[in-house]
Amino acid sequence: MTIRWLARHAGVSVATISRALRHPDRVAPETRERILKLVSRYQFVPDGRAATFSSRRTGLVGLVVPTISNSIYAEFTEAIQNRLQAAGLSLLIANANYSAEIEAGIIRKLIESRVEGVILTGYKRDAALYNLLRHYRIPFVVTWSTSPEPAIPSISFDNYAAATEAVEMLISLGHRRIGLICGVTDINDRAAQRFDAYRSALLRHKIRFEPELVSEQPFEIEVSAEAATRLVTRKNPPTALFCANDIQALGALFACQRLNVRVPEDISLIGFDDLPITRVVNPPLSSVHVPAKLMGQAAADALIDAARNGIPVTGQTVGTELMMRGSTAPAASANTKIR
Amino acid sequence: MTIRWLARHAGVSVATISRALRHPDRVAPETRERILKLVSRYQFVPDGRAATFSSRRTGLVGLVVPTISNSIYAEFTEAIQNRLQAAGLSLLIANANYSAEIEAGIIRKLIESRVEGVILTGYKRDAALYNLLRHYRIPFVVTWSTSPEPAIPSISFDNYAAATEAVEMLISLGHRRIGLICGVTDINDRAAQRFDAYRSALLRHKIRFEPELVSEQPFEIEVSAEAATRLVTRKNPPTALFCANDIQALGALFACQRLNVRVPEDISLIGFDDLPITRVVNPPLSSVHVPAKLMGQAAADALIDAARNGIPVTGQTVGTELMMRGSTAPAASANTKIR
DNA sequence: GTTAGGTATGTAACCGGTTACATCAACTGA
DNA sequence: TCAGTTGATGTAACCGGTTACATACCTAAC
């Protein structure tokens, strides 16, 4: 079942079939109707590979996310998808599972399928991958973190500034023992930047940085709850916990509930991402609102412009907002013992 | 940059280049080395469309999920991805957003890209779509629900049986006023089947079905919390709530906490999906464990077999397990007033 | 009546790999 | 020494659309 076969049956040439499908206004109405009737009778679906192959445009944009488990990426993905769809482009979603090797394989696959743009999560990766994309003149954009290298366009919020704001807030509320739960900084540059912000904020306020108050964990709620349990049950527990991710903050919140550590009376919590669930739990969880949707739209728009009009992708910073809710309170004036 | 260009530069034919890349053992070691050196020097990435186009094998499997927000699909997706990757196939993930129109468009796109298999979520869709897939001899499998039509192979658990078990459990604990929060049954056949099971279980036990105790809602935690609030603050509130989805169950749990309705003393809860978070909240949430991973693996294996060896996909039922946790308790013997 | 311009359609090259088949050299064994 | 076999490589058709260009026909204007 090819356009040649249809052409024979309709008594026209292949070009007319192709035109009837792609540019219906360029064939005579009666011819068009005859062809479309055949197409629907035989349920003909043209081969997209052949089409993109000969037209030299794939209409494809690739998105590489580190995980699909975290629903913050779902919102991001949907924003991108909607934007691309409106522009007549399709999205290829790929999950790198926080692995550099898998990601490299994915990027290669995307180049093989000749995508017209790539949206990446995080900036930290082998320079060879960036070079490969540039070599194939595939516009790309980094999201969720900003590369220090100006040649790598990033459409992102400022992880460092956002985390700084959260930690500074805790400090301004009088907290001096502040714990941190964050992602694994080796494989997650967002976590690394938030970690840096945490440490710098403490130093700036002459608060000693204590490695024992920091816990790097993969983003699983059970693991996070255990990590929080360990922090909170120390002899000298922190009075506040900054969690570089809402999943981890929720794990911490539930762990505290289980241990009868009162939030925010005994310990203050601030999360990151501002997932919808933060507004529903008890107490509602303070969190850094991340403009995932806006960021996705801007990234998609930039790639659409690049693919359509050859406009180079330029970086952009979108704002975050610290949402203060019931999980955060001033430190008890005295160093009240917990429990 | 094509294999023809490389062939000229290497002083060999295009066939040798192609072989050096696809079947390295079929070219002389020295020739191979010379070619591969050129390939890496010029960062040559062969055009995948041309490759699949001429070899008549795309190595692609499509997955259509109704949402990527719910992490239960993440586990499912990852299981599929791992299985396919091991078999040398790639996964195309597409999000239908609970829309039949979007789904139809996606399926068409998948056929256009000549995928070698399709994994669908839910069985209820226009028969024309199934016919189209069959017409193109694309093996497909339905997951997450079982089609009553035997010609539509389903690898799934039994929604009706699983929901029945949960409701029967509540009844056996003495509950007589049992509410239901579920997805929108018009667009979600899983929700519809669970709804049916709920109603049938009540009738079987001579418990009057009260439509006011049922709330169909999209899977958003805030919306679910509001729905639960409405149910629980009725004059004559239910003593148990079956939630056909953990997101909704969590919304209900947090709403109850906020209203000072004690779980499970005042109201028992059972969810569905057994997300990791159910084990961390307080009290831990009873839930129907769904073998998402197993189901994904089985679906992937079936399609691999179909694509590789032409073995027709056959249906299969995987088991669920009701996980009883702290959110469920026997009904208070008298009809104690809540609050 | 001739020519210019427009519309509908056909012809065929082309996109960039893959692979069946052909070719040729080198080696094996009688 | 020569037929037979093996291994390495080349030739060219092919996958199924798209589209530049050619062609044929019709209408309108001078």
C-alpha cells in the first residue's frame, strides 16, 4: 500500500496523490475527492519516514528528562507538548534515568532520527555531546539549570538564587541548625547548585557547615523519610530542614509526623518544586515555586523559532517564588529540646 | 555528510561503510579501523530514517499513556523501556491526556512512523483505531484494563475483581455507608470498572447504592481533597471511603486530617495503585497493589515476540493484592457521630 | 488568430541508507 | 596445477514519499 499503488487505482500520478494529501488546495476538487475516498477506503496511512526523509524536515523535537516519576516534569512536558503541537511539531520524550550513559545514547538516537531541536535537563554533561549537536546544527536548550558556559543556551530559573532565598528565610527566622536533604550531587547539577547555595548561605551568616546535617539521596520518598528520620533523631537535631525537592520534603514531613516531631513547632521544613500536593498536606508545605510550565513554553518557543526561522536559541532566566506555608515557623527562642 | 561522502574519502564503496557500521565483523579489520576512524573524526551519525526505511525495520514500539503525572505510569513505562532496550528496541512515549481525540492522533502518528508494536492503556476506544492497527499488521496490546472482546489482547489485572476485593473488605469490617471517589468514568474505563465493582458489591450485600456518596473527579489531589471534604462533611457521612486511585485517596486522607476526622477511627480509607507514598503517610494508606512493573514487562515481552517472531499477542491476567494498612479499621459498632 | 498567463497534472530525480548479487583474489586440497 | 571454497568488497536496485520542472490545456486579451 503505497502512493504508487493508489496512483494506479485512481488513474493519476504519484505527485497528484502526494499533493492531495499534503496540499489539498493544489488539486482539482473532483480529483481530490476521488483520491481521498480511496485513501479512506483502503485506510491508507502514508509512511512518515519516507515523507520526512524526502522533505528533509522531520518535525520532531526531542526532550530528555532525568526521570518521569517526578510529576514536576509532567507539567513541564505537557507545556512543551502543547506548544509544539500548536506549531505542528511532535515531541519525542525520553527518560535518561539520571544516567549519563543512557543520556548519551538517547542524544545519539535523537540525532539519528534527525530531530529539529533538543530540550535537555541540566547542563552538566560531556562536552562531546554538545559538540555533536552543534555539528549537526541541531538547536538545543538546557533547562532546569543554567550553564556557566555562555555558548550553552539555558532557559531556566536560578537554582542557586532560589535555594539561597529559602535558606536565608530559615536563617532570618532565627534558625541556626539547618539540615539539608538533596539529590545526589554527583549526577544532578540542580542538587549540586542548591547544595552550594545552602553552604554559602550558612557561611555568609557565620553558621558552621556541618556535613552530618546533610543527606544526599535519590528522589524516593521512602528513602527520604529514612534520611529525615536519621537527621531528626540525632542527639542535637536541626530546627529546620531545607529539602531540595518536594518529594524529599514530603518524606521528611511524614517521617516527622511518625516520630511525633511537630512541624513547624519542633522543626521547620521548606521544599522545592511547589507540587500541588504541598498545598494539601498538613501542615501545608513551604516550597520554592518553580515555573515549570513557563520554562517549558519558553524552551519550546525558542526551539520552534530556531527550527522554523533559524533564530539562534538565546538563554533566559525565569523567576522562582518562595511560597511560605504552615511548615515553617520562627525558631524557638531557646534551644528547646525536641520530644 | 553521508555514507557516500565517507566512501569516497575512505576509498571504499558505500556498502563497505554500511557494513563497517552495522556488521563490523564482515569487513577486514584494517578497513574497518580506517572507516571507524573517519566516522569518529567527522562525528558521523547515520540517518536513522534512511536506515529503517531501507531495512524495513524501525525497531520502534509506541506506548500511549493517559497521563504522565501519575507516577504509577512511570514505573510501568520504565519496566517497558528496560525490556525493550534489552531486545534492541526503542520506546516512543506519548501522552494522550485522557483525550480520545489526542489518542487517535497519536495512534495515527505511530502508524505513520511504522512502529512495530503499540502498547495501549485501557481498552475503550473507537473500533476504527483497532482496525487501523490490524490493517497495518501492527501488534498491539491493551494494558490496565481487559477488553470484553477476545480479539483485543489485554495484558492486565482485573479491575473489577480488585475493586470488589477492596469494597468487600470494607463491608466485612462492618461498614455500611461506603463512599467512592473515582476517576471520570466517561473517559476512563478503569474508573468505570471499579465503579461497577463498587456498586455490585453494595447490591450483593443489600446495601443501598447512594449516588450522593460517589464522586467522579479528575486525578488531581486538590480536587480530590475537595471532593472528600464534601463527602465527609455531609450530615450523614460515610464511615469508609474507597478511592479508585491513590492520588485521590491521599487527597481524602489529607482532607480528613484537616477536618479533624480521624483515620481510621472515624473513617476508613482504601486506595488503589499502591504508590510508594502510601507506606509513608500517617496512617499508612491501605491500597490495592497493582503489578505495574510485571504488567509492563509482560506487555513488552509479548510485543517483542510479536515483532521478532511473528507470535500473535495473547491476553494475560496478572494478579493484584489488597495491602491492608493503618488507614482501615472495623466500623464503630454504633453509628457514632463524626466530630 | 496569436500570445501570454494560469491551472491541473505528469515525469523523474532525489533523500541516505541496506542488501542481494556479482566480482575478484587468495587459499585449500587432490 | 586447477577446481572449489572462502572472504572482502563493489554495484546497483530498492525502500516510499516529495517536489522541481515539464507539459498540456484553457481562458483572456490584443
